[in-house]
Amino acid sequence: MMAIVYTTLPDEGVASEICKQIVSERLAGCCNIFKIKSIYTWQGNIESGDEVGVIIKTKKSLYQRLKDRLKELHPYKVPPIILIDVAEINEAYWKWLNEVTLDEMER
């Protein structure tokens, strides 16, 4: 089953490096990086700032390993690592995702 993992990072440079790392480790097939404006509560204050959002396309069976790796690489004290289950996916994309990510024997 496919899964989407969503996170935010401080800038495109950090996001690119982390995405290259997890894709090269075959924990994800693809990452999408996009600029966002975030408004959030931190240490009792309302904060806002520019960040980048990252959508990571992976297999649900790789989620725990990907989450652990993101925790190692993520610069935030409290990294957002959010799993989104995918209800449907076109067959060709699923086939590609299976080919480019780790399989059961490699874990």
C-alpha cells in the first residue's frame, strides 16, 4: 500500500539534502518540495515564518524506517512527520514505486 508522509523544513536547501538522502536510501520514491507560510504556537507564542513543505511518496511498509531516518536528519526539535494513507493509486505509479523503493528482502 502506498503512503504519503508530510513534513515541513526550514528551507529548500535542507529539504533538498534530506530528500536526496531518503530517496538514495530507497526509503521514498519521490519527494515534492514547495514554499509555504506557517503560523503556529511555539513556547506560548504565536509565530509565523517561511518554510518548505515536503510530500514524500513511499510504501506504508517503509513508514517506520522512514520516520526513524527523518528524526535523525530533521533539524527541528519537534519534527512534524505525518503519515497519510493512500486509498487509491494508479497501477503504473504503484509498480514504479515498488521498483524504486526497498522491498521486503532488503529491509
